[in-house]
Amino acid sequence: MTIRRRQDLQQEVISVVKTIFVAIAVATLAASSARAQTPLSAYADSKGFVDVQALTCAQLAGTYQEDADMLAAWYSGWYNGLAKKHFAHITRAKSGEHQLILYCRAHPDLKIVEAIDTLLKNEK
């Protein structure tokens, strides 16, 4: 593996960890709002599966903290799997968390994966 490719993959993993914390922060902000929270199970199909690629920023923000935490873990695993990486840099994740919150506030109808992808591309 070339040094450049390795650096690119490391940056992707860093970005993934950032998005995890952002998703958690988005859910925390939603929990503090006056509107009722929607359980993640409300978005499940008849077999209990949630299409995580179809969820919007607004749906993430409107779910319960424990559901947002579970989604954050799923997205982390997904993006880390894509990057073939098995590590995370927690302290770098906080700025990414804030970026996703701001981006999702501005684009509530955008899918979460699209928001993450946009932020990852803007970071490169």
C-alpha cells in the first residue's frame, strides 16, 4: 500500500469517527427539544429492519438518544469497514460531530449517509 493511499484511508477513518460523535450530538439536541421523540423502530419494515441508508437528518435528530447511539455505532462500523480500518481517534471526532449537526440543521431532508458523504468529501 502506498503512503498516499494509507494517508487517504486514515483520513477516511478519522472522518467516520467524527460523524459518529456528530450523530450522537444531533440526537442529543433533538432530545432537548420540545417535540416528542420517535423511536427508531418506527422506521423499521415489517421484519424489523431499518434502512439506514434511507434515514434523514431530521429522523436522526428526532429519535431517542439510545437509538442515535446505536445508529452512530452502525455508521462507524460501516465506514470503517469500507476503509478497511479498525481504529478510531476520538479527540478528532468532536469537530466532525459539530459539522454534521450544523449540516443536518441546514439540510433536514437530506439522507444521513449523504450528509456524511458530503462532509467527508469537503474534508479532503
